[in-house]
Amino acid sequence: MIDRLYLKEDDKTRCLLCPTNCSVKDGEFGVCNVRKNVNGEIINNYSGIISAIHLDPIEKKPLYHFMPGSKILSIGFFGCTMKCQFCQNHTISQIQKKDELMINKNKKWSPKEMVDFLIDSGYRSIAYTYSEPLLYYEWVYETAKLCKESGIKNVLVTNGYINPEPAKELLRYIDALNIDYKSATEVFYKRECFAQLDPVREFIKMAFESKVHIEVTTLVIEGKN
């Protein structure tokens, strides 16, 4: 895994995980309200905390051409790298600093605990989903690596908003992706998601070149995309 996903800059630290590249003062969060500058290091205060966990049909991810007819353990997180005005999971994706106490009441899992649970339950696959799992990069990376070693398939359901270097490292352990391709226009991404389109396209290209199974979803919004 990459040694660190941040760069120190005088009295701030720049997060290098997603294309927003937030420059954050000590004690403050980036725009995601999840990754925080703590003594000059960008960390995820909520690493291992799960917002939701369910056993789903894999078609619900949605994946229709990867392990069809099977069940998959779906786990969710808090926060997102985008601010989509139409978000269906906004109660967990658009968290604020005031939500910290509520979040910390949830069970915290280590990667090993999660993989042991999968093995003991006989589950063959796991989906990192619901909110944006890429914000939990370090935890997802370690869990995916352990799953790979144990023959458990890793599915990432994501908006694809990540910088190339961490993306390349993580894709080594991902078996299937569903990428939320929200629109084909930059204007939509800027206006509705407060994000950029090109990094998502680049991530899809990288995943394709890595030979990861890819399925793409676009939520159709009448009059907008």
C-alpha cells in the first residue's frame, strides 16, 4: 500500500486521496468531513466503523454479469467525496462534524475481524458500498488484500473519484466494480456533484486496463442528465 496519502505544506496538509486534493489545517476535516488533519497527518477518524451491513442479492449492487444469482455481504460507510444534490443515501453520505458522536457509537471492525466473519459465515464475496468506500481507502485496501488471500471476491461500488496512484494500488485486489457514472458532461458534475468528470473517466480506463470486471450505472434524472 502507498506509504501515505498526504503531503505536508507549511501549516496545512494536503490530502492526496481524491481529486479534490483538500489542503487542511491541523484539527480540521476535508470537504468529505471524514478525513482529518491530526498533527500534520491526514487520517480517517472512522476507519473500520460500518454504517450498514446486509446480505444482498448481487444483482442489487447492481452487478448482472459477475457471480449471477449469488448472495453478497454488503457493508457501508459514512461520508462521500462528492456532494450530489440527488443522493439517495444522503443520511450516511453527507455527514457533518456534528454527527461524530453518532458515528462513533457504531461497532468498529478490524480488517481481520471482517474477513474472519466472512469465512465463518461461509460468504464468498463482499461489497464495499452504500456510501463512498474509497474514503476508507486504508481499511478497504487491507480488508480486500486479506479477502483475496482467502479466496473471497472483492466488489467495489464507487463513484470512481480517486487519484491515479491510490487507484492503481487498490485495483490489484478488486475483482469487480460498479462505477456510478453520473453524466457524460463536465457541467453536470460541477453543478450537481461539486466534482469533476475526467478523474472518473480515468478511473474507469484504469480499471479496464487492470482487467477488473466493470459494470457502469447512470441514475437518469429527467431534465438534467
